[in-house]
Amino acid sequence: MKKLTPNEIEAVNRAEATALLIRTGFRVYRPEADCDGEDLILRTPGGEFHPVQLKARPTVDLSKFGKKGLWMLFPGPGTGTARSWYLVPHDLFHGWVKARHGHAVKWHDAWSYPKISKKLNAFLSEFEC
């Protein structure tokens, strides 16, 4: 299988996430331009609208995504339609991550996880799509 470029991975993830979200009752809108971190706009089954930043893995970044009302959407491990997806408010997620990694030398109000640990999975479980 061909190794995908980052742009191709983003396109595949967007298509996969869009299909999953539609199947679970969301309406998915794509802004004409990626402004202020909004990759997608979701209308929840309850009628609320959420601006969403799509990422390939769990990520927080206060300077890019904080205090904008953004939600983070990213997949769990694996490939294809069998993997889980998570939709979590950025600022809530940032607070959780900061409590665990805010003391780290590499912490600059931003963090990215290469995989989902047991503790992170426990936090994210209520945000699974």
C-alpha cells in the first residue's frame, strides 16, 4: 500500500470522520476557508453548533486553539472504519492535559500524544463518537 502524504491523510480522516458523524446524527459543514482553526462545523443531534479542529492524533495547543470554543476531533488507534473517534472540547481537554504534563520541560501550553494511553482513554471515553 502506498504511503500517504500528510495532505492525503487529512483528506482520508476528514472523509472517515464525516461519514461516522453523519451516521450518528450530526450534520457536517465545511467552511470555505480554514480560519481560526475551524476545519469543520458540526450541528449536533440536539441542534448545537460546534467549530471543530480535525487532527490525526490527540493534540492541544492553547495559542492556536484555546479560548475559541473549538472542539478537537481525532481518531483512536488503528486504521479504517473500525477505529474510534473522539470529539472533545479543546479547553476542557487542555486543562486535563496540563494537569498531567504542565510541569514537563517540553510543555509550552501545547501537547500531542503519539498514542492513547489507558489514562487518556479513560478521560476520552465519554467523548467517543
